[in-house]
Amino acid sequence: EELKVSQEKPIALFEHAGDSILIYSVDSNTFVDSNEMATVLLGFTKEDLRLLSIEDLFPKEENKMIESKVAYLKSVLQTSFDTQIETKNGELKYVSFLSKKLPYGDGKYFQISLRDITEARQVSNRLVSRNVELKQAQKEIGELSKFPSENPNPILRFDEKIKLVY
């Protein structure tokens, strides 16, 4: 009974993890296992995922850059980076990519964890865009100020025709 529980616990953690998890084999250069979150994120079935290599996850135009990252991934215990992946239906998603060598199989297996950061990336891009707009507006207001160095919120403001705005 204890043996059964000790075997079921890691399987339950793997299957119910919040991240998409793929187990990659260096020998076959394919994924040998995946959890349900991986099939949801990528749109592939477990069987389809077993036919893919790491390179197949990335957009084709990034192959040269990805090859060097995969070579590096195979040579270290753990690595992480943010990147884009391509789903089965061709949709590009931003993910946080974490790879770590598993402690079994003579270092020939890696756990690849993918966390979808597409929405966070979009929010970040919108905030950066808004910040640029804000800086531009502050610059324009500052140029119209009569005494910008005397007060961070100048009272006298003029338009381009030197007409008092307020």
C-alpha cells in the first residue's frame, strides 16, 4: 500500500501541475511524456507530442537561434528563458521556458516546463506604450510652461501662440 501511494504521488503532481510539462529524451530527440496542461497549451494530443522534437515547438523562422539554445539546454543542468512557441493551429504564444535535467536515465531526460505568459506580455507592452505617451505629454506640457524649473506642476501654461492656457 505504501509503495502504491509513493508511486501515485509524483504522477498526481505531474498530471495536476499548473505548468505545461513535457519530458524530453536526448536519445530519441522527442518528447516521451506530457501532462494535460501541455496538450491544452500546445493543441497536440499526447501521441502527437511524442513525435515532436523541441525545435518543432518554435516558429520556423527562429530555427537557427533555437538550435543554439537547444544545444546549450542539453549541456547544462537547468536553464530558463522567455520565448515564443507555435501551437498546432499556428498560433504564436509567449512562454516562460524552463528546462532541467532529470536525476534518472544517466542525464538523458529533461523536464521542459512551459508557462503561458502571452497575456502578461500584452499587458506589459500596453503599459510601455502608455508610458511613452505619458512621457511625450509631459514633455509637451513642460515646453509650454512659463517657469518649469520653479514648480514641478507649473501654474502658468501657454499654447504655441503664447496665449495663456491657464
